[in-house]
Amino acid sequence: MADYNAIDRLTAQLSRAQSAASERQADVAGRLHRARRVVVLSGAGISVASGIGTYRGAGGLWENPELLEAHQVGSLPDSLPIIWSVKGPMRARALAARPNPAHMALVKLESQLVGRGGRLTIITQNIDGLHQRAGNTEVLEMHGSMMRSRCYDRTCSLKPFEDTYAPPAGEVPICPRCQVQPLRPDVVLFGEALPWSVISAAEFALHQADVLLVVGTSGAVSSATTTIDSAAAYGVYCVLINKEPWDHPHPHVNETLLGSAEEVLPRLVFLAAAQAGAA
């Protein structure tokens, strides 16, 4: 026999939880509406709905120890065949992918901010170029871009260049300038320093920001935690948007909204626009 009292209690608990989540979303949307400058730190989770896989967690690329070892800078140049065997198909998938509702919501948020004299800066850990293809104008690529290639030899005069060629398995492209050294994707490998120009521009944006949205990234990624630390030092309100809570919650995250980026971000931007219309 069904325990209707237990069902009623569970229904009431779910209703309260949904109401509390809606209130938290409305509060964050209000902050976005009042903000002049917003920074977004985006990770792999924002591109999942576009068909781009993640690196960490179940099924992630770094579960394969051979691939993880190949992406260490100390493994170059011998590891380039393995790197290209991964990045070539990944480049092809990125070229075929389309920005999803999360990307498009950030384009709308940028338009809202610019319309009132504000600014949106996206600091992305992603290398797929989808933010730019969606239409965002200020994107800082923390880990480089797989849509660019450069010569393995840093003394070569060839600068990093846009490259849509996806080499088949086993092929390592040769530099078209020196015609001796292999090309490598213009991405940051483990053990390489993040580009200083990106770090300094990100720090400048955080210093001016009112709100930081951390979207679809793991707390295991050091660039995520250090970005939050920097934002908190400047008094920025920090919001985590992620499908799952972090294993180790960051003490400077002011609010956590659980859910997929392609669901939560459009809702926040819609609510922020609605508050602007009601003002």
C-alpha cells in the first residue's frame, strides 16, 4: 500500500528545493542586471552540448594514461604523432560543431552589457573556438586554440596561424616555412606556462569586474581556483554554474547553481533581461 504521507512529504521537499533554486537564480540574474562588467570563466562543460567531449571525469580524455603522458611538454617531439592523432579528429569535430544555447546566451549577455556601457570578458579553458564563432568579441584563450598551428621550433619565423587541416592518423604536418620541423597545435601542454598576455588581460578584467561566472569547469583545474582567488581578492561576486557540485567547494564561491550550462545560462540571461525591462 502506498504511503501517501511520505509521498506528500517528498513532494513538499522537492517543491521547496525548486523554489529555493529559483530564488537563487533570480538573485544571480539581478546581479547580472545591475553589473557593468562581468567576467566568465568557461570550461569544457559549456561545450558538451555542442558534441565536444570533456577531459576529466568519466569518459574524459585524461583517463587514458598514454594520452596524458603524450601531452606533457617533456614528451615532445616524439609524442607529436599521438598528439595529432587526438587533436586532428578533435579539430574536425570542432569545425563541424555549432555553438549551443550556453554560448548564445553569453552573446546576448554581452549585448545587454554593452548596451548600457558595460563589458563582458570570457576567459576560456577551451580550445574549440566556439565562443568566437558564437559572436563574443572579447575571448581570452587560457590554453591556446586547436584551431591554430605553429612550428615546433620556436626559432622559426612562422607565427601561429589559423589552421583547419585535420591530418589523418599517423600524419604529422611539416612547417610550411622552414619545411624541416613538424607543426604542433597551438595549445598549452602540461608543463608549459600559460600565455602571459592572457593572464595579465584576465587579471585586469577581474580587477574591474562586478560578477564572475565560473561555468562548466572542474575544481581540479588550478586555473579555475586561482581565477576565483583573484576575483575574491578584488571583491567580485563569484557564481559557480556546473552540472555537479565540486568535490571540494571553493570558500570564495558565493553561489552555486547546479545544472547544465545550456539550461542555466539562457535562464539567467532571460531573467536579467526581464528585470531590465521591468526597471
